[in-house]
Amino acid sequence: MPIRWYGPANPEDPTYRHFERIVNFCLHAGAFAAINSGAWFFQEMKHPFPEPSLSWITGVWAGALAIQLVSVIARRPRESD
């Protein structure tokens, strides 16, 4: 089931902004998975990439993805009681 926003798009709404950050993270994670899996597939098919090695690129990108995830979680709107 796709993620969907029901209601008017209001950039001032904190819930809408959080939803937008979640969607951006999902797009980033999808691009990471698609590009890295393809790159590792070609690497294993005996077409080595020049330096820097693919493991460094994957590690740095995974680190950036982890930082983005922490940012999304830390910036979530607080529940109002």
C-alpha cells in the first residue's frame, strides 16, 4: 500500500512537513538500494571499478542515509496532550 497524504497540502503543517521528510528518506533509500545493488552486481561480474573502491562509496552513502534517518526521527512532531 503506497504512502499517501489525505487532505490539503499545507507546508506550514508540522505533520505534513514530517510526512515530506519521510517520503524523501524513502526515495533516498530506494535510490541507494537500486544503484548500489547494480554497482555491486557489475563489480562481481569481474568489472572492477577504479579507486576509490565500491565499498568506500557504499559505506559513505550508507552513513549519509543513516544520518538522514536520525534527522527524520529527531525532527518528528511531538504529540500534544
